[in-house]
Amino acid sequence: MQHSELIHDWNTVHGAFDWSTRHGVQLNDETLRDGLQSPSVTDPCIDDKIKLLHLMDELGIASADIGLPGAGPRAVRDVEALAREIVTNRLGIQPNCAARTVRADIQPIVDVSQKVGIAIEAATFIGSSPIRQYAEDWTLERMLHATEDAVSFAVREGLPVMYVTEDTTRASPETVKALYTTAIECGARRICVCDTVGHATPHGVRQLIRFVLDEVVKPSGEDVKVDWHGHRDRGLAVTNCLAAIEEGAHRIHGTALGIGERCGNAEMDLLLVNLKLLGLHDWDVSRLNEYVTLASKACEVPLAYNWPVFGEDAFRTGTGVHAAAIIKAETKGDAWLADRIYSGVPAGWFGLHQVIEISPMSGISNVRYWLKAHGYGTDEALCAHVFEAAKTCDHTFSDDEVHAICRSYAGGVQPSAAAAD
């Protein structure tokens, strides 16, 4: 039977969005800037930052925010080191740096760009919502003047500019249009729409992106790209990213494990998973688990056991019905089938595999599978002994616990040397 006959995909029935029309959407990794603004993360050493940069490049992430050099000497040193790494190793990933819409923040980007010999996109940002304007006592006139001065300065100094409006999802249409139009007239060729506080729903995202494309980009007559940068305060970050892609955004921002301010940013790892599943990302993602693991370790962010795809439990089951189905699929000699029978994401794409364990919810097939896989053969009496122990426990057994149970049976059973852990 053909694989296409084994899954009826309701995601593609009448009225579904045609994702093939969105090939070419890019990703911008904010792990090393916005991600590090979380008060709960550790700023990694430069060696780990460089390793993460290489993994981003290998995973096909188009660009990365490598820091905010206006923050101080350490930030400048790290930005320079990362930019130099891109040049020295001829990495394909393109660097950008955050900056407020003030010359003092842009000048360090200019200095590093000229020193290293690489174009660094200046991501100049300014708040745009009425609530921010009220708190800051900003007038629109003042904001437009700051925009004009900063963008013009960056362009004159030879930097490509991404003009970023913070809190765009709570800003008025008139303000959004005025700010972006001014930035484009001053030379910005990329604008970034931001859900800075995680306010938006997918409907709101679509309305906003459509407004920016129709009312700002098209009338400008310029080749201006639109980015989407969203936060996960409502838990909608990845969903909102997909909505932005549907509506025509050219580049999407995210961070490893979703780290960042408050509840964090859209999860870059999950964006890659979803874009891969949708056919929008053609790169090899087998090292994505390494990217997640390194980010978790370097930033000292624990990886939740139930984190999609990369959490400890993502491809792990102790349930009898689930395990039996996987085992039957493996018995058919069909790895594709075994990797999808109880998984919406194929583990093999990411260098991972299905794991069958023994718990109070297990069937006898779990025990037979585990014992055989660990070198104990097919002794049915031993299998019954382990199965009985499982039914009286209150948790999923660790491998060490099952080995101990086997040793307690009939004087101690040992696995064969060939299959022993």
C-alpha cells in the first residue's frame, strides 16, 4: 500500500491554504539577542554562541540577530566575534543587530561591519502603540523624526536596514502607516511587524500583515520585505507565525526553545519542525536536536519532558495499545510506518527514534519488546515476572529498574553480551 493511502490529511481538504505558494519564506534567529533578554537565562560563552551560529547555518536559517552592540563592550566583542566567524568560515547565514532608533546604537554596528568586512543589517526599533506613546510622552512627530534620522544615518553608513515597530499589534493603522512609510522613504528595505507582548490572535495577524502589504509596501513602489516577530504570552506564537506566512510575510523570527522576554518568542525549533512538515523547508534538519540541546545547556534552560519533538517523552511510550501498534509496524519491516503510527512528527527526520518502555499501562508486548531489545531473549516466564511487577508499580520503569527485576528472577537473569546496555 502507498504511504499516501495510509493517512487521510484533513489539513489539506477543501478550503485549506496552499502552502506550496509560500516557498521561499525565510527564518531569522533571535536566540543570541532577544532570547538572552529573558531574566532566567544565562548569556552563553562566545564558544557556545559560535557553535549555535554554525548549527543555525547548517539548519538553513537565513539570518541571525547576533546582538545589540549598543548595550556595552561585552556585546560589541561578541558581535564582532560572531560576524568574523561568518566571514572566516564563509557561512551562508546573514547577520543583523538590534538598535534603538538613535545614532549611538547604530554606530557600533557600523564600526563592526567596517572592521570585519561584512554587511550587518541594522534592526532599528521604536515603540508604536498608543499605550507606549502615552507612557513615554512621545508625539508621532517626534517618532517620525527619530525614524528619519536613524534610518538615514544607517543607510548613509552603508548598512541595510530592517525597520522594526515594537507593539505593532496594538498600534493604530495611521501610526503604523506613517512610521513604515517614513522608514521606507529613508531607505529601509525590510520592515518588521511585531507582536511584542503576545497580544495577537491569528485573525489579528492576518489583518495586520495584509494592511502593511496593501497600504504600505505596495504604494511605496519599492522592493520591501516584511518580517514577523511574535511573542508567546498567550501561547499562540507558532500559530501566529503560520498565519503571518499565509498572509505573505517574507521572514519569520524565533528563538531556540522560545526563550526571550517574559514568556519568550516563537520557538525556532518548532517553526523548523512545522515548516519541514509543510514542505516549506528543504534543508536537512537532523541536527535540530543538537541545536536544541546546546541552547538548553548553554543558556541553562531546562528542556521540559513533554516539549514537542525534543522533550524526553516526545517519542517515548509505556502504554500497551500504542506500543503494540508500533511493534506491529516494525514487524512489517516498514520504518516509515513505525515512525508515524502513533506520531504526527517522524522522529527519524530529527535523528531520533521511537522508544518503548514498561509502565503500569503496558501490555505484555511492551515487556517482550523491551526484553528482546536488551538481550534477554524470549523467555515467557521472565516476561510474566516483569509484567507482574509493572502492574504493581506506580511509574514507568527506568532501564536500571527492569534490569534489577530481571536479576531478581530465578537467581538472576543477565542480558546477552551482544545486547547488554
